[in-house]
Amino acid sequence: MAVFGKDAGANLEKIAAELINRVNENIRRLRVLDNRVKALDNRINSMEQNTLVQSKNFQKSLSERDVKIASLEEKLRKTEMAIKEIVKQLKFVATKSDVEELKHFVDIYNPLKSKFITKEEVENILSEKLP
């Protein structure tokens, strides 16, 4: 038993001390890894929150753009209808030649520029011509 006596106890103490050192080192490494995992988790959560905020902002922007597009489409539709109505009304508008023709008739029948004959004057001329 002398072989297993003092030397075995010292070896066991060395082995136990080495195992304790290894366990402590492994615990330290686990804590470092745990801190890294927590930091990565925080980063991921932060990125998720940023992504959600950006997604909401993007959706809001898209809905605002949709409203603007719908408004523009309505304005365009109203403008097209107004143009069609104007085209319809233009069919009834006098042309330049119509206006010139009317001007000519007004000039002909204008009593200040034209000399009209009265009924009495026609009767006098007829009575003079007819004996």
C-alpha cells in the first residue's frame, strides 16, 4: 500500500486540482460564450425592431402613394371628361367663316351704312312708273 499511499493521494490531489482548473476554465469560456450569445441576441433583436419600423414606414409610404395615385387618377378622369365636353361644345361654336358671313350680313343690313327704302318710297316709285 505504500505505492498507493502518499503518492496516490498527491496524484489524486493533482488530478483533482487539474480537473477543477479545467472545469473553472470551461466555466469561464462558457460565460464568455454566453455573453457573446447575449450580445448577438441583442443585436438581432435591435435589427428586428429596426426592420419592423422600416417595414411599417414603407407600408405607410406605399399607402400614401396609393392614395396620391388614386387622387391623380380621379383628376385625370375628370380632366378627360371635361375635355370631351369641351370637344362636344366646340362642335356648336361658329367657325371663322361663319363669323365673317355674319359680319357681312350685319354690314348689309346695317341702317347706318346701308340705304333702305321705305314702303312709301316704293309706292311713290311704282306710282311714277305706272301711269
